[in-house]
Amino acid sequence: MVLLAALLASALYLVRQSYDARRLFTELDRAQSAARQLETEYERLKAERQAQATPLRVEKTAREKLQMRTATPAVTQYVEWAAPASAAALLAPAASAAPEGTR
């Protein structure tokens, strides 16, 4: 009787383990399929983003939606930086105090 009970318990345990293994394998297969779908979608979105960022499209959008125009010398303003008088006065003594060979 004890052997029969052990055999029955062992058989039930084996059936349960087989069921769990099949269930886990099915979940793994579904997860891998979802990962492949996400990877495909990611590649599609990358290609779409690259197509949207072409220089011609960016320029067209800048002209139409942002009302931008090309920079020309007629509309370009050049700014030169000039040191303030106090900064020039501070730099002059330092330059005269430098040793002869470093000038």
C-alpha cells in the first residue's frame, strides 16, 4: 500500500511538472514573439524618424511653419567683442611685468 501511494504521488507530481513546463514554454514563446514584434516596430520607427529628418524636409518645415529664411550678407549682423576699458587696464601691467624672453 505504501508503495502504491508513493507511486501515485510520484505520478501526480510528474503530471503537474509536465503541465508547468508546457505552460512556461508557451509563455516563453509568447514573450519571444512580442519581443520580435517590438524590435520590428522599433526598426520601423527608426526608419521613419530618419526619413522625417532629411535636410530637405527640415528646410521645408522651417520655411513654411516657422517662417524662417536663409541668412544672407544683407541680413547678417557681425558683432565684435571689445574688452572693457577696466579689463584692458588690468591686462597692461601684467604684460609689461612679463620677463623679456616670454614676449
